[in-house]
Amino acid sequence: MCIVIGMSTADVVLALLSRGPAHGYDLKRGHDTWFDQGRPLAFGQVYATLARLERDGLAAVAHTETGGGPERTVYEITPAGRARLAAWVAEPAEPAAPGADELIRKTVAALRLGLDPAGFVARQRAAHLRRMRALEQTPATDPTSRLVVEHAVAHLDADLRWLEVAAGYVSTDGAAAPVQLLHHVAAGDHSDDSPDDQSDDSPDDHSDDRSRA
Amino acid sequence: MTRGAAARARSAAAVVARSVGGDPAERRRRRLLGAALTCCAAFLLAAVAVATFGLAGPECLRTPGGSTVCVDSGGGYTVTSPPGVSEPIDDFSFGGRLVPDTSGLAPYVGESGLRPGVVVAALLLVVPFAVFALQVVRLGSAARERRLAALRLQGATSADLRRIAAAEVRGTGLVAGVAGLPAYLGLWLLLGVLPPSGWRLLPTPAAALVVGWPVVAVLVVVAAVLAARRAADVGTVDALGLSRRRARPLSRSSATTTAVILGVLVLGLVLLFLAPNGAAAGVVVLVLPLVFVAAAVAAGPWIVVAVGRRHVRRGNPVAVLAGRRLIADPRTPGRVAGVLLAVGLAVGFAVSDVIGIFLSGRTDPYDLAFFGGGILTALAAIGLAAVVAALSLVVGASEQVLDARRPTAALVALGAEPATVVRVVRTQLRSVSVLPAVGGAVVGATLLGGWFAVAEGGGRAWVVPAALGAVVVAVLVAGGAAALGAAGAQRLLRRPLAEAMSVESLRTA
Amino acid sequence: MTPPSTPGDLPGTPPPDHLAATVPVPAGAVLEAHGVQHAYRRTVALRGVDLRVDAGEVVAVTGPSGCGKSTLLHAAAGLLVPQAGTVTLLGRDLARLTEDERALLRRREVGIVLQFGQLVPELTAVDNVALPLLLDGHPADGARRLALDWLERCGAEDVAATMPSDMSGGEAQRVAVARALVTGPSVVFADEPTGSLDTLAGRQVLGLLVAAVRERGASLVIVTHDNTVAARSDREVRLVDGTVASEAVLR
């Protein structure tokens, strides 16, 4: 099985690492907690990502735990990794339809980590509006091409309305908020994220998560 | 509908009517309606009191000699003496106690021949109050209209709505009808006790009032309920009434009614002209004012539409706006215009009459007291009618202003100076007050003045200038009073207007 | 409401008739608002807002309900004088103008479109559109001709003789757009102009408004909570709780 590691997965792992040194299992659990409605992160993908982050100098091995069980490597984020993470969140997600997942990742990361979430929402809003404006100005060549544009506009509008909800969470203290945000997406027009019920999330995970964040 | 269903609907209507009583606008509406209906009842009772004065039947007295003396309906005496007794009987034998005591009353109330005129005057005074009450019943205070529309949306039939509307005014009407007697007693204190002897207008309350009271009360309730049912008709309130208000143009049936009344008026005038001294003429003279006022009130809306059309043709925006508003709902201002037309006509008569009296040389004190007193009283009654008409104008205009608050605010937003909006309302008010009053005054003064001129045979040089002068004075008096009334109405409208023009009104639906 | 102008300011203000003549074709800012604050009886609507609109610019003012965007529009159009801050519209400090002068400025230089219910209910569409011209003393014939012309441009010539109560929401808004543009304003203020319309009708009315404003080179300030409306603007100013939360150039 070929594991394709998207850049976004690496960015999320980096975001999770920014909370403190962690080993592969911690990172998988952190990911699945943040995105409990999404597809769980495969172990193979975690380790492949960590290897690549280490290669690029964005993460480094902190130490190796040799407890009762098998040997476990604990990674930590490097200054270069932190810079890369900040740059990732600062840059609004591409507002096209394929960017929807990325939009959720960035929003959740910005809210969870407190990386200027208000600024993030504002920048993302502007990016979406710009795309919408460009689409609106596309001359309609034939009726169906206009329909395609309308579909894209409707999706952008849905994203924007979701972002408005997200902006509402900015002011409130919300560790649990992103979870509800994802529910919001699932209930809304976005069906491209088929919700799996394999989540092993529990309230304990949550409190644990918050204490480390 | 079965009896049970009807009863349930009626009780539901009563619940709705009761529960909306808490709304401040509704309370205000009911108070206004109650006041107007009470005044109607009081003046109806005044008509009853004056009409029945002296009809109590033969009053009999026993003389010291043992004879029984009774007054005939014809004015003579019937003396029944015991055998062997013969007494001289004359008018003064019993200190005047054999005839109704008219000593304190004004001559036109005391003299049986003139009394019907006073009765007609009292009935005429009911008209402005009735118009006012009608205005209040029709008052589509936004909340009330929304409520009726919401009920309609929930499936209330038009019969249900009429029932609810009837239930809403029934209680008020009943209270007003009952309060008519105390109100009449107050009126009597004011007009029958307080004035100096010889100026009193109302006789001491008699038994007839006790009979008249319930009749008048029922009459008031029935009239109010009928008016309310018509106001709640399907045509005026539909389910979407909350978002869309339609203009209510005059209907064919109202044209027919107007035409019939005008026909009766013309018929009466012709009768009077053909047989000015016949037996019927006396009745016609009495009924004619009533018919005339009815005709004026019925024709008022048509006059208002005509005036509105003329404004629209003038083309300047203030006139166009005022004209369109008049045409959009000519009914209520039209009735006021009708009352003011009658007021103007009465002023014309009165002024002509006064000038005629002074110039004809009938200046002995008795004549002056008789005619002068009558005319002063008539002018006071005319003034009262004018004030009530002006108040109706305020009620109707403030409703229209508040109804149109969003478009009014938008008008200011698009750059109309507030003064322009005020001018629109002023034009509207003047069109339905000054114009009809002046028109009525011209007609009244010309008619009576012309009659004098004809009667005098043109033999004296001053007759024609005097008639012309009467027209001018009547126009000045009626027009001035109407302008004053319009100005007062506008003053009372200042707050609702300012409210409608404020930017806050852009936010309200 | 009377503007808080001191009598000393008045001699400097030219008489109303010269108002149109003295307003130059604006270069740069058409509207400049600084530190605008306004509170209603119970709520604070604006807590110090700055807004600048350049000539020919389309600016969207967005934000959640109750953020103060309508109040900002009303202050910008001179419909209310804010309790603090200055508003300069077409080079004139609105607080220094009398109410009538502000009305005159709006009549000649400003167009206003509201969400609904702005047409005079007793007038036909063509009379409604001609009204601002008539108020300005234009002869009735010319005003009606120009009004018909604008109704046609706005695709509302079919309802020219119709009363507002007999129009659809979209038709009424088209008439409102025609009425806002008939005087050839330098700046148009629109408060939720599509708020009462369905998507398609709203799209058409908005397209009409923006195209007409751009064609004239006029400025447009459009208050909306609709993202697709905001996306038609050159710049979005987002209000939250009476302050500018963010600004984004979309051009």
C-alpha cells in the first residue's frame, strides 16, 4: 500500500507537535481528537510524516523511551518547524472546493493553538470573497458553465458562513469548540467529509488534550 | 354553521376582544370611541328631551273652588266644575302653572312652533360625533390590523372577523349608551341650568328621558356594531394585510347611496320651491337640513377625490403627493369634508341672516334678543361641530402618517426636506377643511342673501351689496375657522409626523 | 433632529441653491468618517468607526445583525448626526449642515436604496422615480421622461404605471434602484437592497445596481449580511460590535 503524505498532514502533525514533545501514538490520538468526525490517521502515515519532518529539519528526536513495552521515539518541534507552522496558519487556505479540508485543518489548528485566530478568520474571509468576486465576474459563456460557477459560489458562501460561526468561537474559550464546528460542517452543505464512526474520542481525552495544549 | 359552532366562535371572539384590551393603542381607541358614542347618545337624548317637552299630556289642577282645569292638546282649557260652581278661568289664574313652564327657556325652545327646529339642530350635532366615532372604528391602528390579518391567516372566516370586530365595540357601545344619560344631565346643567333665564336650551329632565335612555343606548350599540362589522369586512383585511395595504377606492354602491341622497335633497328643494307655503313645506324645511348633511357626508369622499385629482394635475410634488394620498383613502377625510361643508353652509346662512336683520331695521330689543340669541346659539353649535370635525381629521391623518412611516422616512432619506413632508400633510388637511368650509359658506350666504334680495324685490339699494358682503364675511369666518382647525390639527400631528420622519422609522416594518 | 451646529458656522455655509454647484467632482475620498460613535437608548451601535470611500469605489459594510452597520450607513448618508466623530460627505462636514441642507445634498448627490417599503404607496412606479426630480424643481414632463428612461434601464418599464402594492418584491426593488439613480448621484447608499428577495431576483437587482453605479463612476456603499453581495464590492469593511473588525481589498 502506497502511503501518500499530503503536505497538510505534515502541517497538522507539526501543529500537534508544537504543543510539546510527543511520540507517534500521542500524535495519532491528538489528530483523531481534533478531527473526530474525519478519517483517523493511520500509524504508518504518522511515522512516515515524522521521518520526513525530521529529514527537513522541522522536527527532531527528543529522546527514546524504553519502558516495559517496545521502544518509543519521542519527537519535538524545531525552531524551523515552528516558523513553518506559523507560516502555514498565516496563509489562508486555497478557497477552491478541494481546499475545504485544508480550511478545516487550518481553522482548527488556529483555534486550538490560539495562533491569532481572529486574524486567520479575517484573512480567510478575504481570500474567499476575492475568489467569489473573481467567479462572479467570469463572463457566462453558456448556461451550464454559469451553473458550475454558481455551484462554486454556493460552496464558497457555505464556507464563509461556517467561518462566521468559527469567528464566533474566537472570543469564547473553546477547547471543545472545534468539535462542534466539525459537526456544523457535517450538518451543512459539506458532505465531502464522510463522517466515520471509528472515533475513539472520550471526554477524558479532551481534558487531557487541553491540559497539554 | 350549527348553533354550537356559532356559540363557540362567539365566545372565541369575546376572548380575542377581551385579551387585546390590554394593548395601549387599543385602549386609547376604545376611550375615543366611548367618548364619541357618549356624546352621540347625549345629543340624541337632548333631541328626545326637547321633542317631548310639553307632550306630557294635559296637566290638571284643582281650583280652590273645587273645579278641575285641564289643558287641552290644542292649547285650550277644559273646566269641569261641580254643580253650582262657576269660576272665571284665564291664563293667569294659576300663575301660569297650567302651561309648561317655559319661563327660563330660550324662545325657540319654549315656543312649540319653533321647537322642531331645535330638535333637528340636536340631531345634526350628533353627525360630527358619529363621523368621529366611525373614524375611530375604522382606525386601522397597525396592531389591530396585524391582529386581524394574523387571525385570517390562522383560518378565521370573514364572519369570524366581523364577529370579533363586533365584540370589540359592543361593550364600549353599551357603556357609552348607558353613560349617555349622565352625560345628558351634565349637558343640561351646562345648557339648562347655568345660562340666565331666557337663554336656557334644555328643559328640566322629564319622564320621557327614562323611556328614551334604553332606546338610545340600544341604538348606539347597534350602530357601532354595524359600523365595526363593515370595517372588518373581507375587502379591507386580508391574510396578507400586514405587508400590503391597498388603496380603498370608492365603490359603486357608495356612488349609488350618494346619488340617492342627493336625489332626495333635490326633490325636497323642488317641493319647497313649488309649494313654499303648503302643509308639506313645514316638514320639508325641517327634514331638509338632515338630508342636506347626509348628502354632504355621502358626497364628501367624491369631493375629496375631485380635489385630489386637481392637486395631482398641478404637478408640483407636494400637491401630487397630497392629492394621491387623498385619492388613496378618501372616505374618512371625505366625511369630515362633508361635515365642514355643512358647517360652512350654516355659517353662510347665519352671517347672511345677521346682516339681513341689522340692515332690515328690525332692531327693537325683543327682535335682537330673539334672533341674536338664536344665531349665537347656532354659531356655538356650528363651532362645536367644526371642532369635532377637526379632531376626526387629526385621528384620521395621524393614522395615515403612522401607517406610512417607512415610506415617509424613505422620502426624507431620498432628500425631501422635513418641511416638504409637513407641507404635504398641510395641503391634505386644508383640502378637506378650508375648501369645503369656504364652498359651503359661499353657497349658504349666496342662497340666503339671494333670497333676501328677491324678497326685498331689489327695492332698496343696499340689498345687493349687503348680500355680497355677507358672502365675503361668511367666507372669511368659515375659511378662517377651518384654517385655524387645520393648523390645530397639524400641531397635534407634529409628534407622529416627527416620529415617522425619524431615521428610526427605516428600521420598522 | 437638529445638527449640533453653532450659529457661528452658518455664515460660512453657502445658501442651498449653490450647493450642487459648489460640490466639485470628487477626487479621492467621497466619504470620510472618523471616530463615529452613536448609541441608542439601550444599545451602543457604533464605538468609534472610521470609514473612507473613494470615488468610484464599491464598498461593502458587513457584519452580524446588530453590529451597527445600518447606523453607520445612516450616519454616512446624513440621516442621523452621530453623537461623536465627523462625517465628511462629498467634501462637506455633515454636522455643520442644517437638516434641510443635508436633505438637499442627498437629493442631488446621493441615492438611497433600502431593503423594502421605501416607495410612496400612493404613487405609481414612474411617479415614485420622478419624485426626487420633482422635489428638486424639475419640470414634470422632463422628470417623467427621465423616470421612464431609468425604469427601462432597470428592467421595470412593465410596472411603470403600477402601484407599489401591486408589484413583486423584485419589481419594487428595481423601481427603488431607478429612483436612487435618476438624479445621477455621486454616491449611492444601499441598506440590504436584496434582503427581501429570493436568490435569483436578488442577484439581478444587485447586478443592476452595481453595473449602473460603475457605469456612472459613482461610489456605492452597500450594507449587507449576504456574502455573495459583499463579493461584488471592491473592498469589504467588517463591523463587529460597533467597531471595524477587519477590512479586505477584494479588487
